Amino acid sequence: MTEPGKLSRRRLLGVVGAGAAVAGAGAAAGALTAQALSGDPVTTTSGAADAVPFHGRHQAGIITPAQDRMHFVALDVRTDDRAELVELLKDWTRAAERMTRGLEAKPDGAVGGLPEAAPADTGEALDLPASALTLTIGFGASLFDNRFGLADQLPPALAPLPAFPLDDLDPARSDGDICLQACANDPQVAVHAIRNLVRLGFGKVAVRWSQLGFGRTSSTSKTQATPRNLFGFKDGTRNLKAEEPDALAEHVWVGKADGPDWLVDGTYLVARRIRMHIEIWDRTPLAEQELIVGRTKGVGAPLGQVAEFDEPDLHVRGEGGIPVIAEDAHIRLASAEQLKGVRILRRGYNFTDGTDGLGHLDAGLFFVCFNKDSPTQFVPMQKALSSKDSMMEYLEHTGSGLFAVPPGVSENGHWGETLFHS
Amino acid sequence: MTEPGKLSRRRLLGVVGAGAAVAGAGAAAGALTAQALSGDPVTTTSGAADAVPFHGRHQAGIITPAQDRMHFVALDVRTDDRAELVELLKDWTRAAERMTRGLEAKPDGAVGGLPEAAPADTGEALDLPASALTLTIGFGASLFDNRFGLADQLPPALAPLPAFPLDDLDPARSDGDICLQACANDPQVAVHAIRNLVRLGFGKVAVRWSQLGFGRTSSTSKTQATPRNLFGFKDGTRNLKAEEPDALAEHVWVGKADGPDWLVDGTYLVARRIRMHIEIWDRTPLAEQELIVGRTKGVGAPLGQVAEFDEPDLHVRGEGGIPVIAEDAHIRLASAEQLKGVRILRRGYNFTDGTDGLGHLDAGLFFVCFNKDSPTQFVPMQKALSSKDSMMEYLEHTGSGLFAVPPGVSENGHWGETLFHS
């Protein structure tokens, strides 16, 4: 009853599938071309369907030009056995490397195995190309308790985030031992990847919370146009970009001088599920919206300037000496100028999760950022925003996570290899 | 602080936006070319970014080649004033027609209005093309109570669905006075459309429930490849297709002989939120999965046949006289042969809504189908499936809705015009 011969995603790449070739123009422009890796050659298609290299000094999915869709999951580890956890990290790495190349999670996958065995891949991405899939892992502070002998490896910068004013965090949407971020230009590819990784961890990890993001809200490459968030504004114009290696070294990548050693070339991921009260925002006058943001809504120019990428001038005053970019404007409070030079790499997604039970859509921004030292970067920025930003009236932080993101995987290495020395 | 001059989505169509040109190969092949409508000419882009005509004999979004993404919302009407409801239907129609052309919900939209007024469009789709957006309205039985004088217009076929074996319906995910289905090849465009329609209804309607679908699970045109559901199987191979007008007249479109008059050229939409217990399914052997479905997992051929579109032979027996397509196989129970010729037009989407709180992903199929008489089509099919289908072990119906879908809108007409005679 099974197919004659074996069938793999790679061999099916020529087949037109469900929403197969998603060619987001922005993503296409920035998509990396596939890199020949060991084993099967990668069949490349054009643009946003391409494969993103898995191995490297840093993990992919951080400065990779932000894909259009994401599926993020936080997991609790259910085993206390360090060896079992390391084995899982190795299994995951093999599967992740394969899936980012457009292959199934395991050889023989969905239909190539024995009929009397459960398939090694769940199959819903069988006909779909790599779609620029990236898989990125992070470790939460709770992984460094007494279960796995990691207590002395806990980075000080992984200390819990402080409570911010107006936080309304749901523990069921916060924290976790491990996070996995899947980004792709086809949501079915991202969901397939997370599902198969979770499946590989059956009995060893359990899903704590997850989040689907339907549209990116940041650019991480100068080749990408700036997308809009659900307030209708371009978001992330001044974001750090892949083309700024010096700034990335300064603000994102953990260096040898920063430590700990196992995290060198890694970074920290901060996730914040931010419910946006869009109904209230939508009743706010355009001029007030622009004052709150500090930019025009149309082209996204800083107030007082003309074009999106014009530098904001925080000192210009208008009639009556009132600053053109208000003292409590979002872009002022989040600016490096106001924060002693602090910058972060944002990589968030719009979400909508149904209804809040009160007649409104439960929608907002799944904020994700990467920085090399949250206590001196994300934390002061969020403190300033949560206490002074007039936008806070329309926002509600409902989930939070902080994860240490290890460096990229060496050839034949595995996720977490520098932490577990194995 | 606002832009000089007006800015419209149409004028921005050349701009590369966030995931702007989503060119799903399957959808592209089947996308309808934009039709010149009254007013502004439509700027067309290629493939899946195109506009789908809004006006016509039937509403769009039914036999339109299924787009890649959907946002579905069910609403409760909060006003008791018939005239106010009709006014809303007119407002909605104007906005829907504009948005399906890639324009903003209202002229002057997000940034062209007065600075001291709330913008007329929420703006997050400003830079995005039409993306084959369709908007489809349906009326639930509860709309025909005593509030709006519609009691004598209630179609008998809109009677509540019976309780099916194993139903586990959540009232908070079921029913509603009105449903709006937005389908598009870019989820941001679909979400923008629903949000702006909900906004236009502020104070008159409230969101009862909503569902985001990330990947289509059916083809509605012979130009499309068959997509896969979260069981990893091709779904909807034998679906009704846009290219079969006689079959659509027989099974989907309400005819003059069927009545009621106001619903002629309309149809009925059945929505079922089906949670799929994917973790259990994933542990099932391949051969058993294929027996349950009645098709091979790889190419999707009916068991006993070679290719996907081979006709299933329900009579073939194998060793020991056992039917090759089992008596309780999904495709046998759902087949027209088994159901006295009954067929339906399926148009469902995969979903994942986070976590179930028990360590599993809350994922499944948002089943949507269209038929001309649910009591003799969907109901007997679902009765057979829910009582005999061995797949039911892996499924849980958690939401349900039945809506009468009025015919298409005439030029200068509005949604529901035949029902409200206005």
C-alpha cells in the first residue's frame, strides 16, 4: 500500500504544492542562496523558496533577512537525564539541518519507511520547498537548575527580567527551559518544522506555550522594505541590519570579553507577547497616533523630516518651543540617543489569536529581539518605554521569555555543543 | 505632520512591502485576472497578488481558487434596529469591494484624512497588493429571530445542525448572527480586511469568535495542486471544482426550485473547527494511516490505484476477500457513491492556535464547506463519518457554525440586498 520506491521532499521540489513557492518580494530580495552541504545536493528554487545555510559561526534566524511567517515554541524539559537531553539535542540538530534544506525530518520520512512503522516525518510539508526555513534554539534560565549540572554555567545576563510597569504576564505564556524559533516564508513549513521537533522530543520535552506570527514587523537586512505593525505604522526602520557587522558585534553577538565561553558568538533572545488594543488605537486621531509614534504614518518619516530613513532630529522644536518629536514619543524613548547608545536587533511578528471573549480580536505584536546583554540593553529600553511611552496606553504585555542563544553549530556538531561539551 | 497629498494602497502598489508579493504557485496558476470596475482602474500585479472581482452572480470566495490564507470571524449583532443593520451591510459592501481591489477600506484611508480625525483605514495593509482577497458574508439562523423582521425568511435548511456522535463543541467557538470569511494569499491582507469590517461595525456588532487558517487544505480549481492537511495527506482530491458548473448547480448553488427566493444563487456555509490529535496520529503506522484514509500518503492515490486522480474502486478486494479500501475508510464514507450521490465543496484551512495546556499543540483543520442543502448533504456525510470513520479516533470537533450565504452583489447593490429588499 505504500509507494513504490522512496519519496523525499527534495525529489518533489519540482511539484507545485499548496502555496508552494511563496515569493515575498522583500524576502526574495534578501534571501540567501542555498549552500551546498554535505550529503544530498540541495535543489534550489528562486527567491523566498531557497534554503538558508544551517551551519555557521552564528545560528541562522537572527540576522537572516526576516522571513514572512514564524512559529515559536517554548518547551519544558521532562527528563532529568543529562545524556538523554544531549541525545535529543543531537537528534534535533540532524532534523533541523535537514528541514532547513527542504528535506524531511529524517531519511525515508513520511512514506519511505516500513508500512508497519509510524512514519519518520509527519508529511504535511512533503511537496513544499525549503521556503528559507531557519530554526534557532535558546536556553532559558530554568535549564540551569540542578537537573543537568549546568548551574555553574548560568550566564549572569540570563537573570530573570524585572517586572516592568503595567506588565500583565500570563505564566502559561512565559518562560520555558528551551525555545525553538522557526521562521519561513511558508507557514506550513514553519509549523511542520516545530511539530516534528516536538515529536522527536516526545517524553523528554512538553510544549509550554507557542505562538504563530503571520507577518514580520521588522527588517533585518537593508535589502528589505520596512513592514507595518498592527498600528499601521512602519516598524523597525532604525533596526540593526545584517549589513552592519561592527554594530552587530557591539550590540548582538556575545564576545570573548563578555562570556561565558560557551555563549561566545551567541546572543540572548527576548520574547514579549504584546497584546495591542487595536480598537482603541483605531479611534485615536491620526495626528495623535503620529505624535505617539514620532513618525508619519504614510512614508514613516521621523516627525520634522521627509523620508523614512532620514535621521530623527530629537532637538527640533516647533511652535511654542514644543519638541516636534514629543518627550514621550515611542521613537525618542527607544532611541540609542536617549539610551546611552543602546541598540537591539528586533525580529518580531504580528499575531492574531482569535477573540478575547469581549467582542474584540486578540491581536498584537509578538516582539522578539536579540541583544548581547539584556540587563543593559533590553531592560533599560523597556523600563523607559513601560514607564513613559504614551503608546503603553494601547499595549498589554501578556507573555515574556528570555533565552540564551548558543552560537552556530559546527559541521558534525550539535545545538548546545559548547554548553554540554559533548 | 501628515503626508503632503493623499496616499492610497493603489498608488503604493509598486512599492515592495512586507511579504508583499506572495506568489503561491498553485494559487498563481488559478488566480483570476483583475476586472476593470467602476471608478479607479485596478493596478494589476501578477499571479497571487491580483485582484478577484467582487461583483457577480455568486459571491467570491466560494469557487474562487482557494487562496493560501484565511481569517474567519463570526459576529453577534448588538443593535435591534433593522435600518442600522442594513446601513452597516451597505458600509461593509463598499469597504469590501474596495479592499478586494487592493484599496483602503475607505477613501483617504490611513493617512489622507484630517489630522484631528481617527484614520478611516487602519493602515497595516498600506503597501500590500490585493493578494486575491475575497470577502464572503453569511447569515446564521439567529439573525432570523424577532429583532429584524426576518422570521418568515428563515430557510428551513438553516435549521440547527444535529448533535453528531463525539461532538465536543464549545459555544464560544460556535454559531453567530453573521459570518465573514476573508481569504487572501497574504495573511496581513486578510487580517486587515476583517479588522476594518469589524471596526466599521463598532457598536453594532461584536466579535463572537474568529479563526486564522495558515494553509489551505482543499483545491477548488483544476488549476491547483492538492494541498496536504496536518495528517500529512493530500486532502480534497475529489472536491468539486470551479470548472464543473453542472455539478456546482446540482450541489452548491441554491436554485429557483430550491428557494427561498432571496437565497437563489447563494449557498450554505458549514464551518467545523476540528482539533486533530496529531501526536497520536503521528504514532500510528503508515499502513494504518493509509487504511484509515483510504489513500496512499505519498502521491495520494486511492488504495488499489496508482495516481492521485485515479477513480477509487470501492469494490476491489484483496487477500481473504477484505476490501482494499476498508469499510470504515474515510474516503469510502465520504464518497458520493456511499452517500447516494451527495457531494459538497470543501474549502478548509489548517490551523494552529498555540498550546492545549497539556504539552501538545492545539492544531487541526478549520473545515469549511459549501452546499445547497445541509440537511441532505453535509449532515448525512458527517453522520456517516462521525459514527463510522476510524479517523474519528484522532479528531475532536470543537466548534461549529451554519450560515446562509446570499448571492453575489449587484453593481451598486449590497450584501444581503435580496434578504432586506432595500
